[in-house]
Amino acid sequence: MPGSLDGKVALITGAARRNGRAMAHALAADGAAVVINTRRSVEEAQQVRADIEAKGGRALVCVADITDEEAVARMYGEIDARFGRLDILVNNAAFQQHQESIEDLTDEQLERTFRTNIFAYFYMARSALAHMRPGSAIINTGSITGIQGSKQLLDYSATKGAIHAFTKSLAQNLVEKGIRVNCVAPGPIWTPLNVVDKPARKAGKHGQDVPMKRPGQPEEVAPTYVFFASNADSSYITGEVLTLLGGETTGG
């Protein structure tokens, strides 16, 4: 329903680029004020803010390292000062790096992947509860790799599987508070994150093995976040992991 997020405030982690940027625009188009979190991409985040405001929306850029719980707390303070409320949390920021073998997976990469992809989700959700009320929503970003696995993304796949379980568990934990928790688990989406460390030959074939024979685009993923954020659309849905697989029907 257009305008179903009027008056709501949405925080999106990793919102300066790729899927996060598309989410920010989609949520803003449906009426939400959008908090654009980034760790380093400040210029891009400010451009997202400017684009939203040029269309009559409201937006705020919050620069914070979400793997640092104190930085997370300061960010929520900024949001309170500007908007005085938080209705929607989108856990989206992620790190991934392909490795041919588990022997190539360093402790440093393992630490970074888990801190970014799952520890931060816990930090964000735990701190958000003090600012949320019944009718609020938390939306996590999973992945088909968390269901099927990926031989070159051992650590990333493990965190995405953890996010799916976290979603279902947190949904059970928060249902009596009236806060819904769901997850979007895309398949092959055309973003730099998915192809940046692949050889050109493999990057060019990204997404061609699904029935639609192409990767999805961020703008095709973003509406699912609006759906889960909106009580007009999904008030009876919590604890779900929605896959977007380009026609593939054997996700699990």
C-alpha cells in the first residue's frame, strides 16, 4: 500500500551502496524517514540522503561501525535526537570474500565476517528494543548461501545461516512485544559485493544458472523490505525467511 510507512522511521545498515541504497529509496518512497548508516562510504551516503530529500523525503546519515556496540549506542542517540522514534530496523551490512579452500581462510577474515554479518545484527537488534514499540519491525538480510551453502564462501555462508536461525529465534522472542522479525534471503543479485573478487569470466556468468538466466537487481529486492516493514501488508507475518531466487524453487 503506497504511503503505508508514513510517519515511520527506518534505520538501514550498509545503506550507502548496492542493495542498501535501493532499500533506502524504496522505504522513503513509501513514506518512511530513512536513517542511512555507513562505516566508510560517507560521500555516497550523503548522496542517497540528498536524492531522498530532493523527492520530498526525510533522511539522516549516521556514520558508525556497527561491529562496535558503543558506536551503535551513539547512533541510536543521534536518531532519537533527530526523530524521537524508531519503527523499522534493517540489518543489511555485510562482508564477504571468496576463498578457494578452508586452508586459505585466515583468522582475520573469519573474525571480520562474523563480526560484521552476525555479531553486529545482535548488537543492532538488542539496542533497538529500547527505542521500538508494538508494531515495529526488524528485517534481516540473509542469503541463499545460508540455505544451500557455497564452497568458496565458507564463513559468509555460515553467518547467513546463523542470520536465518537468529531471525526465527528473535521472532519468537519478540512476538509478545508486538515486534515482528523477518528475513530476506536473495539469490544472485548484481552488486559489486558479489563479483568484486571473481575473475571476469566468472563475474560475467553471475546469475545465469537460475531459471530466469540473469542476476536480480537491487531494485527488484528492495520492495520485499517495504512489504515486511509495513503492517498494512505483513502484520501476520513473523519469523519468515523469504528467498528471491529468479525462478529457482529448490532453495532448501
